[in-house]
Amino acid sequence: MGTNRDENDAEEVGVSTTRKTFALLEALKDEEGVTIAELTDRTDLSKSTAYRHLQTLTDLGYVIERDGHYYVGFRFVELGEQARSRRVGYTAAKRAVFELGQETDERAVFIVEEDNEAVYVHRYGSLSNTMIGHRRPLHSMASGKVILAEWDDVAVADYVDSVGLEALSANTITDPDALFDELETIRDRGYAVNDQEHMDGLRGVAVPVYTPDDEFLGALAAFGPTSRFTDDYVHDDLPTRLRDKAGEIRVTLAYG
């Protein structure tokens, strides 16, 4: 009995240590250099505890210290690139996103689902890749609704129960019945529209991307201001362009 209790206690200590490490990393990721004092304020960790964790992360190259300020290190770039290329299709989608952005002069993205959230894998239309890896609610984005449309009703109901339908704008779908109706429309027409549901003044269009074996890979989308994203553009031109690019990804995967 004593041995099991000791093992459980050791496991709890290990979990607690890991949580503290990631609390520090979360506090570091959105700032350009943070002092220990600032980190302790944001994480509720003591100065000595924060310092010990930072020293370990610094020794491993995941955090960089300069003049008393701490930064996320480039070692995380290696991990991020591995995540973005762990499936062959993700690499093929990168080229499609770039070409789509070039051809439309709009912001283009490739989105996948992870832990009931939409995750940016590739993005075109910004001077930086700061959105890569960011997470958004599935129900408020065209790409997220494309993903939900791939699920059966039970899975969607589970999503609604566990995540909820938070209103991010006045147009966000917050009624479960309205969401089910919207997903049925998406399945029928083959594309989804974000009509200022995530942010006022922004519209988007997304289509599903499949592998040659008909396995769902993710969502390809373009978005921009309502001044350019007129009804004709949203329901005619963009769906065609997006389907063409999704088809190119599928062909690339089939024939290299």
C-alpha cells in the first residue's frame, strides 16, 4: 500500500511540475521579452519556482534569456514544423494555400480540428506566421463549420454539450437547431460561409479537403472584408476556386 501511495504522490508532483512549465510558456508566447517579476505576476508562481523552471527550459534551448528578459526559443519552431508536416496532406495544403492567396489576393488558410477546436496549420496574407497554431471555436468559422459538417449528429451534439455555442459576434450561431440546419445546408451545397459570425465586418468561405481515399483532411478557406466579399463572390466565384484547389491537393496526394 505504501509503495502505491508513494508512486501516486510522485506522479502528482510530476504532473504539477509539467503544468507549471507550460504555464510559464503560455505567459511567454505573446510577449517580446518578459522578466521573472512579470512572469510571477501572470502565473502565480513564486520567483524561485519560476526561476528553476526557466533555467531548465533555457538549458534545453526552449527559452532564451537576454539581459534579464526571457523569450521563447527557436527550438519550438522545429516542433511546430513537425506538427505541420506530420501528414503528407498538410504539406500539399501549404502550396494550395499560397496559390489561393496569390490568385485571389485574399487571406487564405488551411484549418484542421484538434480537441474540438479549429487550428490554423497554414496561412497566407500576413507578414508573419503568428496565427499558425492558434485555436478558434469551430461553430463561428466557415472552416470550422465545414469540419462539423463532416461529423454525424451525435458527435455534433456532443460538441454543443461539451464546448457550447459562444457568441463571438451578433451573427454567431448560438442555437443548436440553427447549427444543425446550417450543417445540413453545408453538406448539400459543399461549402460553408462565415457571414460575420466570428468578427464584425469579416466574411469567409470554406470547402472540405479529402485524400484520394476519401478521408477528410481539413478545411481550405479564404476570408476578407464584407466590402469585397459580396454575395456573388461568396456564393459563386470563391466556392469554385476553393473546390479547384482542394481538388489539386487530392490529385497531388494521388500522383505526387
